[in-house]
Amino acid sequence: MIGFAMFRICILIPYFGKWPFWMPFFLESCRRNPDIDWKFFSDCDRLENVPPNVHIAAMSFGDYCDFISRQLDIRFVPTKPYKLCDIRSAFGHIHAADLQGYDFWGFGDVDVVYGQLRAWFTPERLARYDLLSSHTRRVSGHLTLIRNTPQMCQLFRRIPNWQERFCGPHQSMDEKAFSRIFIKRKNFPRPLFKFANWFNPWWRKSDFREAYSTPNGKIPWVDGSYDFPCHWYWREGHLTNDKDGDREFPYLHFITYKKKWEKNPVQLDEDYSRIVRSGAWQVSAEGFSAFA
């Protein structure tokens, strides 16, 4: 059995502007994954109660863009931080100094809470694959791991016209252009999809596996239906829901809930520190709440 400690993992997240109100829940879910590191690059206000495996490098958005420009030898001057999603495939090269000693690096979003990530990214999968995505037919922008090797860190250069596209308007390059290196026939029926992609060596060394992380999205749920769970339960780092019994999930990507919360400013006024400290809470379209 390959031990967890054999593969060191670091997830990189540049984030500029203002921390979302659910950040204490995000941080607590990181804390319960102590053998994975997160490294932020941010100009946001100082956070309280940051776990030891979350590191935040303070810098302005402009300084970070200048750093990217130097690392990639391009003129990277976006007007909005959201454009940073487009260059995620290059993080391994851009942040090579920050990734020394790590076996895998990853990128992801903050509109998530994590369950037991090591139960999903098993030692066997990490030993076998160079890229692990939480979707079956595309690189997942909200969580993907990539082996920290020169070959994988330079793979973004295979994206056609990557320099111009990195410098242009946002175009979801992390989930579209980067995915095309691995998956050539995204919309083929399942048997043909596997057959067509088997001849692609990049696909064979990657693991595209559905984590069922995003309820109310376009991807059918575990049972093949569009009957999604409504409530998610986080207990001491373990994540379940009201539909799938004791089945645990690696993380919840609550983007569809977030859209409702953004229209309800009351969510921003509540003090969540007590709920976070309780070690058990639930998430739904109504927000974060303690167990009754």
C-alpha cells in the first residue's frame, strides 16, 4: 500500500478583491485535510483563524499580473481578476519556486467546501495518473490535480496560440482549450468516446472521473437523474447529503447556491464563527446553518 505521505499536494489559488462570506467554512474544510496545502496570492483583508496548511501571500493584483508577465514572457494586463482562470494550466510553470518539493499541484475555486480529499485522490490514482479531474469529459476548473513534472508543467504550451489567448479576453481556457489536449471527441457516445481517446497518450495518463460535486448543474446525478440533493452535511470533515445516504463526496461546489445568495444580502450579515466552531453544519440554497 502506497502511503499518503508519498505524494505531497499543493493547490494554488490567486484571489483578488474581497473574500466571500463563506470563507470561514472553506478554511475549516481545508483544516480537515491537513496533509494537503493551499497557497493563496491575494490583496484581500487579513483572515482570522487560518489553518496551518493554508498560506496567503499578500500582493496587489497588478503586482501578480507583472509576475505572470515575467514568468511567461507575455504582456499580461487583464482588467479583471476573473481572467486568471484562463492561465491556470500554466500555474506549474509560473509558480515553480512555490511548488518545490510537491508531487502534485492543483488549481480550484473557493465556492467549495471539501470533504476527505485523500479518500478521493487515493495513493493508487496518484501513482498511476499525471492529471486528475473531477469531471469525466473536461478539466474541472473547480478542482484538478497535475503531476509536478517538467513535462506536465509545460503542457499548456500545446494550447494553440496560447500567448495571444492568455492576453485576450476571458474564454474559459482552463476547462476548454486545456481540456482539448486530453480529450478529442468530447460529445461522442460513451463507447466511442473511450475508443477515440484511447489513442491519445495524454488521455491515457489522465483520470477524468465524475465526483458529483455540483448539484443542480448540467451533469446528471449519481443515479442518472436530475433529482439533485437539496441539503449537504459537513461533519468533522466528512461530506454527505440528503439523497445519497452515507456516501461521502470529496467536495461540494455550490455555484448554483451562490447565485441565489448573491441576491440575498442577509446572508452577508450573519456571524458564522459559532457554526464553524461547532464542527458540524449544513449547506443548501438557503445558506450555511447549524444542525437543528
